[in-house]
Amino acid sequence: MSFQEAVQTVLTQKYADFSGRARRSEYWWFFLFNLIVSIVASIIDRIVGLDGVVGSYGVLQLLVGLAFLIPGLAVAVRRLHDTGRSGWWVLIAIIPVIGWIVIIVFLALDGEPQPNQYGPSPKGAGYPV
């Protein structure tokens, strides 16, 4: 899945879809897109003088974060489903450092090649079993 396909899938087709499975490429391309947009929003906030208006965040940065919250959680849950884990594992990120390491490892693992309780493999039929 390309960068553009991943962003389009997450933001338009599966904005708040917490069911099914997502490939690593879908999750990590969207993560990169989210990071780039957040950095650009932060820079714009600083230039316009809106940084630090809402706590340590700028207004535009906060709006971007809120806009990407639901699709970011949805793609993370679908990514966990691809590894055979419940989407509730996303809550482990609440635990500082250790939880972050665990969730990053889970999100980086290869998905199960066979169908699981969350659906068929998103890699398709051409993927070796």
C-alpha cells in the first residue's frame, strides 16, 4: 500500500472503522502523514503567534490532533487485529515508557497470514500461508 492509498483509506474509507484488519504499511504511512501534518501545524501556529494558547499546544495543532484522533485510534485497532490481538491493547499506551514500547512492538509485528477472528488477511490471497 502506498503513502497516498494509506492516507486515503484511513481518512475517507475507514475514518471511524474499528473492525477488520490493517496492514503495517497502512498504519505506518498514516502515522508518518499524521506526524508531518502535526509538525506543519505547529510551525504555522508559531509563525502566526498561536503557539502555547491551549496549554503547550497551538490552536491549529490542537485541531489537527482532534481531527486525527478517531482515525488514528481506528487504524491502530485494525493493526492490532491484524496481529491477532484485541483492539483494547491500544490502552496499554497509557502506561508511560513500558506501555509505549509494548504498543510499538505490537504495531510493528507482521500480521497473521491466515484469516483470524477479525477477518481475512489484508495482504490478500497471494500472501504465502
